Amino acid sequence: MTATREPAVKPLKLSNDQIREILPHRWPFLLLDRVDKVQAGVGGVAVKNVTATEFWFQGHFPGTAVLPGVIIIEAMAQLAGVVFALEGAGPIGYLTGVRTMRFRRPVVPGDKLVLTADKTAGGRGFSEFKVSARVDNQLAAEGAITIADPATTTGKV
């Protein structure tokens, strides 16, 4: 008797329009330009193109534009939110924890930020993700974040 294996789930690619169907974020806070691959409840890879016209560069910092670290964290959290939502969570996942976040290099206008989010743990409406952001294959930021489904956390977000 031959064993049968279930077919591997092929990762999805998502356009910006498809991302907007999953995430409630809108301009100027929808940070993902595209998702190159995502597997529900497992992980994903996305791109955020950094442009000089983004409004935070007006004050961060005039003359030496640097993408704020909190924006990089938000972009990684949005990717984790896509992975989380596709797994069957509610329409929005809240960022409820940031651990061990480290910033390794500045991100500036013109950079293509390649984001990864890989689920490392989860249960009862929460998922933890190992996240990273790279520019030209150089690590810009890395850490661990937690995303929660507010519908299942009974207000304890």
C-alpha cells in the first residue's frame, strides 16, 4: 500500500488591492505594497517601497531622512496581520507586544524594504511572530511581535 501525502499548500501572492481586502488600513498607514508570498498561519514575505514623499520624512529628520523604527515595526506587524487573518482570525489583528526588537541599519528613501514574518507560537486568539526587515539583503531590523484577535481576547488586548 502506498502512502498518500496531502498536497503542499502553495503560498499566495497578493497585490496591493488584495491586501486592502484583508487589512483595514488605508493611506497613509497601509504600508505593504505587495505580498510576494504568504501561507496562512505559517508566514510570509512582503515589500514596502520607501519613497521620499512619505510624510514622516518631513520631520524625521530634515536633511537626513530616516524611516522611523516604529514605521518599520508597523510594516512587519501588517504582514503578520495578513498571515494571522488568512489563518481565520477576525478582520483586524492588534499589535499587542514587541519583544527583542533591534535596528541594524537606517532605512532611507529609495530603499526597498523586504519584510518577513514567521509564526513561532500561538493559541486562543494570539500569535507570536519572528519578524525581520532587510534592504539589499542586509538586516535592517529584527525581533518578535505578538498579534491578537480582539474578538477572541475578551477585551484583554
